[in-house]
Amino acid sequence: MYQVSRAIYREISRDIVGGREEHEAVLRACEATIERLVADQHYFARPARALFRDVRPHFDIGDWPRVWHVVHGYVSATQEVLERLPRTGLDANGDPLQCRATTRRGTPCQRVPLHVNGYCPSHQHLAETEEVEVIAVPAPIAA
């Protein structure tokens, strides 16, 4: 995944406004986003939007559409590749998968999760509650 973050940086680096610090900030943002996407994709709802938000201040406003197109393209492709990886009990870095839940003592669950949602069989009820959207009811206006 190192290659993906560097590819994003290489394509957008020519338009970065500023010096070495700005280039380093953009590169760090690209690497952090891709690493988080690989390690924790269940809790990373909109990785392309997050990366674009992080790098946007380092570009002129006229370059934003091209930067968004590059970021969105690479992040979407990375997500598709991660979804097609075989479910072997290891993540893309080769580390063993763990359930996303925590135990009653607050420690991470050590069981191997199901590939569908990242929870082990004992914690499937947590996945069901994630599917339900909470509808906010507006508060009455006091006159």
C-alpha cells in the first residue's frame, strides 16, 4: 500500500503551494490515510473525503477539482482491491484479524471476525445495530 500513497503524492505534488513543509504534510496525509484504510476500513467511512480535506489547504482553489479527482480515483481503486482480497484471517499487511468489539473489561476481543462485517460470531448483534439509522427529531421552537 506504500505505492498507493506515493502515487497519489506524485500526481498532486506539482501543484502544491509552498515549500518543503507543505510537501511533507501532503505526503504524511496520503500515507496516514492509506494506512488507516488498510488497517481499519470498517471505521473509515469516507477516506477520499478525509484525505482531500487534509491536503486541500496546500493547493490553490483552482487545482482542487484535479486534486479531488486524483484522490478519489486512487482511494476508490484501493477500496476495491481490499474488498477483493481473499479472506484468510490476515489483513493486507499480513497481521491477524481481530474482532472489532471490546470485552466487558474493555480489552479488544481476540476472536477471529467474520469477513462480512468484522465482528466475531459472539458479537454479531453489534453489527445489526450499526445497520439501523438514527433519525433525529427536531426540537420544538420556543416562542
